[in-house]
Amino acid sequence: MKIKGKVAYQSLGTGFWGIIGHDGKQWRPVEMPPALQKEGLEVSIEAEEVRNAISLFMWGTAIRVLKF
């Protein structure tokens, strides 16, 4: 899938990086690439949903970034 949005650091629990899509959807990358870890960065990525992802964070849909 293709996602366009902004990177946002979420300070829930131990904290994590997320992407808020231009459509308002929330995406939680598993192992966010360091090059994308910048607050407010506009991104256009290709990703796949990570099914069966276990996380402490109840925020967004887990994805794996394939291209950016």
C-alpha cells in the first residue's frame, strides 16, 4: 500500500514513531527507518500491514516500510 502523511513521535509509554496519514489514519511502523525519524517530516512510503504484530502501544495499524 502507498501512504502519504507526516511523521509524529508519540510519547505513550516508552515512546515510538508513527505516521499520521493525510487521510487521518494512524500507522505504526515496525522498526521505523532512522532516516524517517524526524518530527513533522512529510513522507510518501510503500508499506505492508504486519498482521499478528504484538505491541504495548494501542495506536495505529502496524506496518513494515518497504520503500521511502
